[in-house]
Amino acid sequence: MIPLPPSARIFLACGATDMRKGFDGLAVMTQKVLEQSPHSGALFAFRGSAAIW
């Protein structure tokens, strides 16, 4: 478990995210969809979708 300070802000992106975007694509999503700065010090969590074959 990673200890977080009480003032830490955590943002959860609901729904499946295309994890092939990489860090740069997720940073752009953070700015456009969540309207937050990826450099703010907050924790952003994304969920990928599992491929079912």
C-alpha cells in the first residue's frame, strides 16, 4: 500500500480507457475530460478494458 497524505486528491476515470494511448495520451485525457492538470500532484486512475476472445 502506498501511503498518501490526507490532502491527496484522487480522480477516477469511469468507464473503460484505451490504455494503448500511453502516458502522453492519458495526460491529454486528464486535461480535456477531467479538466485537471496532470502535473498537479493528484493521483489519476484509469481502467482498461479486458479483451475477450
